[in-house]
Amino acid sequence: MLLGKIVRLPSVKGRIGEELVGKMTLNKLDRKQYAVFHDLYLPRPDGKGTAQIDHVVVSPFGIFVIETKNMAGWIFGDERSRQWTQSIYGKKTRFQNPLHQNAMHLNALSKFLGLPRERFHNLVFFVGDAKLKTKLPPQVATAGFLALIRNHQEQCLPAETVFRVNQTLEALLSQTDKRRTKREHVANLSGFS
């Protein structure tokens, strides 16, 4: 019973969803074309704390910034709304629009890497039993996630830029004290609710 309660905690559910996308889905991408990075912490573009990015995929076809949501029930929202709604067993819960949340992540990464925003793709992937009940843009999915990435076939980054970005993100990961950074990130989140 205790294990069941722990697994339902939002932070644990989120981590499980990120692991599922990272290990079970993104690892199926061709390593010759795509480099995958998980759990990146960057300075926010407004300078107020950090942004935590679930997954980044670097390729000649652009840089994919991926927000993962591990949710169940019906999900209502649209591209422009500040908040979306989860309805499960008649209980409604509001949460930040993941497209907006991920747009901030994308902006942080664009600024950090010194690359124009047009080279990035904002993707949101719901794992779990979520049913999207409103029409959403194609970059929001509950299935076919790899196809969303592979459908981008127009080269927009030269090989030298892909190499530089990969080196920069590898260095960021190796230099980040994840425990301390995560603690600080969570502490800062309370000011942005």
C-alpha cells in the first residue's frame, strides 16, 4: 500500500514518465543521426532560477526540446490557454500548459547555445492513460512520438553545429551537480506557481 502511494506522488510519476520516454522510446532513435540528452538544468531566460528540461534530441534536422507528462484521465486545453485541465473520475485539476512550459525551456536552451529559435522543435508527449479531449497541435502526442521526430527531415543544422551542441550539452551534464541543482530548482519553483 505504501509503495502504491509513493508511485502516485507527482514527482515520482513524473520521473517514471521521463524514464519511459528516455529509455523505452528515445533510445530507439538512430545514434548516427540523433544524440539524446536527459534531465538538463539551464538558467531561465529571465534570469530567475533554472529551467529543467526532460529530454533534448540533437540532430541535423533541428533540436527537439521534449516535455514529458505522465498523466491519466481526460486532458482538456488548447495551444493558447495558460492552464489545461485533467479530469479523472470527476475530479478536475488544473496544470500549466505544457506547450508554454516547454517554450520557456526552448528559449533557455536557445539562449544557452546561442542558436536561433527556429532551429528548435517544441514537443510534448503524454505517457500513461491520458486521453486528449480537445484538438491540439501535432507536436502534442500520446502515441507515435518517434514519428513526430522522424518526420522532420529538412536539414537545418550543419554537422559542425551539431557537433558543437553535443559537446556543449555533454559538458553541461558532466559539470552539473544534479542533487544540488534539483534542490535549488524545486525551491525556486514555489516562486513561479
